[in-house]
Amino acid sequence: MELGDSLTDFMRQLEMVPTGGRWGSIRRLREQMIRLFSSSIDLHTKDEESFRSVGMRVASQVNLWWKPVQPQTDLWTSWVELGEKFYEELRDHSLPIDMRCVKSLRKSPLALDIYTWLTYRFSYLRRPTEVPWEALALQFGSEYQDMRHFRESFKEALARVLMVYQRARIGEGNYGLQLLPSRTSVRALPPQLKIASEDQLGRWIKRYPGWARRLQKEIDLILRMRVGSHDPLDPRILAEQAADRSKAPLAIAYRLCGVTH
């Protein structure tokens, strides 16, 4: 991701006013960028029978220049290379948000949090749901001393959100916030096909040779059963059928069957 020729250039893209000094916007943004791009994320799920953990770095490489450097070439621009696992999560599971809403709400962190949370909730909400104030306080109000102050601040920020996210259908229930099925802030993009690269295919075959043989056997079996058929078999259908029968990763099956898009 190209960020620009300098930090102030990047800030102008975000419509932020660059200010210097100890408490200026330049220093604060610079520190937050370093923290974000140096961070790692660990996701854990566990129960009585199993434990799973996935770790990922936000960025695998970072090159940041706070001031323009002469001569201006591609070597002197600021850029970030996202970590592979982090990029895959964004590609496969993220939801789009309206940058106009973000810019309008950027002076209120609570309003920004509410906006992104509502967009996420409405992406899968299928029936009216009431979220208790206690649950909202645990997620959004850790710095508030009592529930009354939290509710006042939350409702004030929510009113700002609803001015820019008018599709959100929200009411007040008996114990908290009533969410009614609504359209997301921006229509979600259709999911992209996840196809393994040649390197990923080679590593997978080397690591799981038995599994690879089963997948190839299913592909060959399906093709033999169609001998004499006049209708060509779509490579996607072949891969999906073989992956389902062998329980192999679909991305690997797509690569073996020659799916390209």
C-alpha cells in the first residue's frame, strides 16, 4: 500500500490538518502508525476438547518517511506490505465501510466505533435483536464510571452516526438497544475465489502426501465417470466436487483443476 511521499502528504489524503509540537497531530499519528504496523494479532478458540490458535502480523515490511527525500523516486516513498495471513483475513472476511461517514465521524472515537460495529452486526442480522446496556458498556464504555453517563454519551454518539448511516434501523428496547435487520452501510462485495499459488500447492502436497493422493484420485474418478459426455465440465465444478469428496482444501483443488478466476 502506497502511503505517499511524506507523512504530511498522507495526512492530507485523510483530510487531517498537520500540526507540529509535542501534542500535535503529526506526532500522534506517527506514533500510532508505528504501533499499528509493528503489532501482531493472535486469535484463540478453545473448548473442553480442543484448542486452536492463529497468529498473524499486520505488516511484513514497512518503509515510512516522515519528510520528503530528494530525489523523489519510488525508493523514497512510504509504503506498507501487509502480512500474508492478515491480508487473507481482510480479503475473505472484511466488510466495506463508507469513507465519507468515517471522515464525518472522525472527531468522535465512540461514534466511529458504533458506526463500524453497526455495519458489522447488520451484515448478518436476520431478526430483531436487543443488546442490553450492560453488554454495550462492556464493549464501548470501559472508561465511564457509571451506566447513566455511558448511556448519555452512547446515545449522543449514536445520534451522530444515524445522521450519516440513515439505513440503520434502531430503537430502544426494555433493557437496551433494539436492532432491526438493516442494509449495511455499503453493499458488500461478492467473495473472491481463493486459489492457492503454485508455491502453496507444492508445500501442501509435500506436507500432506496422502491427502494429495486422495484429492487427485477423486479428480481422476470424476473425469473417468464423464468419459463420453458431450458437455464439458466446468473446472470450478470439478474442483468443488473433488474437494467435497476428499475433504481437501478448496483453494488447493482449484489450483489442481486449473481454475484461474
